Amino acid sequence: MPPTIPDIVISRLPIYLRALTRLAQEGQTVTSSHELGLRLGISSAQIRKDLSHFGGFGKQGTGYQIPYLIEQLKHVLKVNREWEVVLVGAGDLGSALAHYRGFANRGFRIAGVFDNAPNKIGTQVGEFTVESTERMAELIRQRGIKIAMLAVPAEHAQEVADALIAAGIHGILNYAPINLNAPEHVRVQYIDPVVQLQRMTYYIP
Amino acid sequence: MPPTIPDIVISRLPIYLRALTRLAQEGQTVTSSHELGLRLGISSAQIRKDLSHFGGFGKQGTGYQIPYLIEQLKHVLKVNREWEVVLVGAGDLGSALAHYRGFANRGFRIAGVFDNAPNKIGTQVGEFTVESTERMAELIRQRGIKIAMLAVPAEHAQEVADALIAAGIHGILNYAPINLNAPEHVRVQYIDPVVQLQRMTYYIP
DNA sequence: TAGATTGTTAATCGATTAACAATC
DNA sequence: TAGATTGTTAATCGATTAACAATC
């Protein structure tokens, strides 16, 4: 059995991947743990240690080939393929997410947008026609979709989450400002701008 | 000199505050570290330890008075007052943030929306008229604003951040998918949905 | 070769948990 | 009083860092 990788290590890999992709865009082909660490405010030892969980991706004396390391990290994170995701909630935030062009080249594609408000159903958001939440489970099952983005009001987040999980969803990116209860096998990630803001004010004189 | 509180403790306080506020909304007036921990998937010992950094807020045998604990946490996090924030970037995401009604009752108020695109300047987003980024520093200095939300394309994020910092900003909530370099005294928090999604795919079979 | 940088080991540091006296 | 729960101490656990042999 492969050893379990600490979750905190996994959580840093997308940050490395993002920085490496940017370095590549800037035309750089090689980097070192030291340089990457400087950019990210992380120690070079930590970067080397994190990467060493998955194999030796670098060369002594020269460092890491950026395109190669990008491929390896994508492979580890399983984003060397495209994941379809459903988006639930077609309000301001859902609409912004539906329009966002940054998912495609990083491994994700919105496969459908759902809302239960009668005045939303049938309307167009970006390239999507908003569908009734009643048809949500159907699409998820049909296409084997594993990931959902949840942009509904806090009052409805738990019930929608329950429906998503029942339909086979394994990961929820929750924009509602509320904690979700979910079974062990479902990963929930949270995005709440106010929580982030409140994490800053403590430090501001 | 007061002892330094670990950053990881501070980062959990907004989560506690959010859950307590919800409990209060549900009409509950008292809770325990055990109950709160169950809701959040955190051990009761950790919650008690975290809170004990700031004082004894509970009573043996009965637990915590929710309204009192809420007030105390707001005080610790300095959100028992209103912080003005500037929003830079009036695209889809900036527009969604400008419309978001969830800032006001949690300690934050958008004081101005800025963009440098000529076709955006002067337009209305929610209750705001988009202003040129040239007038940004003026407002920040005038009103002593300390916090900014950054919703501009990655290519411009660093230069805008530099301008914000020069104008006196101490905290940046960065929605651009790029790491920002900032001096020691500036707190930067990141919101990148793709990073969150990539943190889930590793675990999904 | 000399310089640079990796991958890894051991040491250090810090965070979480368990346990319990105090007490409501 | 008996039961419940806090705040805190000490033990455990896990993550980060320092250091360096290996080697490009």
C-alpha cells in the first residue's frame, strides 16, 4: 500500500503548479527549489520535501525542468485530464463563475448550470441555459460527474449538497457561507471571502 | 508584551464566528465545545484551546453563551466595527462582489469600485459607479482604507497590488490566480477556485 | 574540476490530543 | 448532590527545517 501523503502537502501542489505554469508562460524552462520558494514565500527545503513524496523530479546541480515538473504535478493531482463540473446557483456569483474563462486550461469544464428559481430557469448565462435543479441528478449520473460548485444561498446549501451527494458527487466547492455536513468520501472545499477578510483584520492595526 | 497567537488559531476564529452566528439565527443561546466541534468537524479540545488564548469565555458545566462568545470573537478579530474596502476590477467577478449582500453584516463595506478600462469607467455596478484606477489612491488615503479586494486579470495583479500598497493598503484579498509579492506588513489572502478544485481531484477515484 | 542543487535523514519546532482537576 | 463541561497541563503526534552526501 502506498504511504499516505499528508493533506497539507497535497494542498500546496496546486500552488506550485500555478507558479510553474506562470514561469513557463514567462519563457523560463528550468527552476530550482530555491527560486520557486522565493516566489512563493516557502522554504526551499519544504518544496523539495513535498515533491520527494512523489518521486525525484529534479537533477542535482541544475534543478527542475519546468515543463516536465508541470506534467508530473498534473498527473499527481489528476488534472492531466478534463473534469466536468456542475454549477448550482445562477445568481450574481453563479453567473460570474459561468462566465469565468480560467477553468478550461486548468482541468475543469462546466457541464451544466442549475437553479430552482422559475424566473432563472431557461435563461442564458454565458454559453449555458439554466436548467431546473430537478434535472441535476440526471446529468450527474449520465455523465458520471464527480464535482459540483455550490453558489446558492446559505439556507439551501445543505439540502442541495445532500441532493448532489445522493446523485454521486464526490467533491463540492462551496461558496455558501456555511459549514456543510458530508460523508467521509466527499471532499468539501470552502470559499467565503468574508472569512478571508476576517483573517486579515486581526493583524491590521 | 502579549504572547503571539499562532496564525492557524486566528484562521479558525472566523469559522467559529460563522457557525456561532448561524446557531444564534437558529434560536440557540448556549453551546458547548463538543457541539460546535461536531458541527465543524473539529475536536472539542482544539476549540477550547483556541479560545483559551484570549480568555475564559465559557462556564464549567454549561458551556458558552452564544451571543457573548460572538461579541468576544468579533472583538478579537476587530470586526466589531465596519471596515471600508476598495474593490479593484469591475469584470464579471468584480461585479458579483459589488452586488454581494453578505459583506455588510459581517464587518465590511465596499467604499469604491475601480477599473482602468475606458468602457467600464462611469458605468454602474450595483450601487457603485466605476471609477478610474487613477482616483483609487486618493480615496484610500482620504478615508484611511486598509483593505482591498483585487479582481483584475493575473497580468495586472502585481502592479495594481503595488499601487494599493503604496497608497496605504494593509490587506489584499486577491482573486487573481497568481502569487503576489508584498512587504511584511501587508497581509495577502488568496481566493482561486481552481486551486480549491485541484485540491479535491487528488482524492477522487 | 568547481559550483550548484537535489533528495533524504535527523533534529527541531509547533500543533493537536488526551486527561483531569476545578467548578458550574 | 450528580452530571456536565470548562480551561489547562503534559504527552503525543506531525510538520518544518537544517544539514549534507550524492551527483549533475
